Amino acid sequence: MTQKDINIRKQAVFGKNLYPQQPLVLPPLPIIINFLLNDQTSDELLDETTKSSIENLMSSKYIKFYFRFFGKSPTSALQTLSENRGKTNMGMVDASRVVNMLLRGWPVDPIYTASPNPTNECFTETQIISNGNVKRIEDLDRKNIGVERIAMPLSFLTFKNLKEQNISVNKFYIYNNLNSELKDLLNNKIDAIVTRVSVFSNNQTGSKIGYFDSEGYPDYPNFKILTTSNFKVPCKIIFISKLIGSNLKLELENKLMDVTSRPETKELIARGINVASIRKIKSEDWGKIEKLLKDLKNFHLNTFASEIIKSE
């Protein structure tokens, strides 16, 4: 009786596979890479011809490259990544969304900054806006405040500043959408809200007060910005998942830099993805953002508010 026969009989008795684990079977080549883009990059900007040209240049014997769009919802980029985990390995999104990805523990490696202007840097900002009843930031102490769920991580910057001024709040409401938040602000259920500031490609910012005005909120003139918190980030981030192998990652980096530097495709990239320049992210710059993320993760909201309410 051979050793193999003995093992098979033991396996039948003990119900355990005694053979060594089989080698991992790799997926067939080419590996599919989906590049995430916000759907604000409309078909008018990134038409089928442009998409096909860039997809062909980024594809190779080992890689099949596709653009994939996610919706305008703040969480949709993360949802798209979740649904396609292992397939969506690359993307370009607003820098603050990469911050949200990192805060949620996604294995993301930021590799390039993509900017409409080579000299531009953007700021991710949050503002506290009152309904007019609170005139000064000091008067916010023990008042009720609201925040959109998507603005939560970056709002901690503002809350940390308030805690340093010995300001804390009574009830802290977390909203799923801006309209519910505004309704409670106008009805004096809350005294102030924390919102993210819109950042445009020309590095100008737009306060949510402009949104109030455009939506026709009657008490818009009474709204008051109490404070603004910001930190500097690259305008957009091109990221690669840490889950892919180092050789494939290097090939993707090289191909992307090659495509964006070619005279015949540079215009396609600039016109299609609103990018004038793509350059490596400096490790020291990203190190500052990682330190900020660490501070945000360590922030405890329950030491800032007496009661936390998740609003419907």
C-alpha cells in the first residue's frame, strides 16, 4: 500500500484533506481594469471616440482597460468599488472622496495628482452656517447643530477647532441629505449646519449659501457663515488599488504617464477628463494628508456633543 492510499483512507476516517494546498490559479489574461470617473464627465466631454482611443492605448496583452462611470451621489464611487471589488482597480476622483475611501479602510494607493492647471492646488473646506439666530461662533456653545452624512469625516476639522475653543454642542443631528437639513435649519430645530464647500476646477470655491439662493430659500439673506476650516489637497487624485500586484501596478503607472504625455493623446485627455497635467504625488505632501486622516480617525464625536441623533 502506498503512502497515497494510506492518506486517502485517513481522509475518509477523519474527514480532513491531508494533501498540500493546491497552487492559486491566476485569472486568465488580460486582467480587466476599470477606471472610475464621476458622471459629471459627460458624454459631450468624453465621447465614444475619445473613450475608445484612450482605452486602446491603456490596454495591452496583460490589461484590458475600460472607463466606468459612477453617479452623482456622494457614496456612489465607494459603492461602485464595493460592487466591483477585484475588478475596479483604478480611478480618478475628487481628492476629498479619496480621503473618504481611506477613512473607510479601502486599500487605495494615490499615485498621481490630476489638475486642470499645473500650478493649481485645491482646498477641501467645510463651513458652519447659522440661520441668523447665532451671530458669533462663541454663541454656538450648547446649541443644536446638523451635518450631512457625507460631510462628517471632514467636518471633524471644524469640530476639533471648536473643542479647542471650549465650545461643545447640545444635540448633534446627522442628515442623509441637504434638503432635510435646511428644512430643520429654517424651522429653528437646529441653529447651524456644517457643509462641505464646493471646489471648482479653477480653484474657486462656492459656498452652499449660493445653493440656498438658487433653490429659493426665503431666509437666505439671514444665513451667516460662522467659520471655515480647510486643508490643502491635490485637485484630483488618480489612485490604484493596493490589491493588484507590483508589476501590474508599475505597468499601469507607466502606461498612464505615457498616454498623457503623447502629443496625439494629450488633447484627448485634457478635453475628455478635464486634465491639463498629471504628475506624481509628492510623498511629503501625501504624508501631511495621512497625518490629518489619523487625527480625524481619532476624533470622538461623543465628547463634543451631549446627544447624537441620526435624522431620517
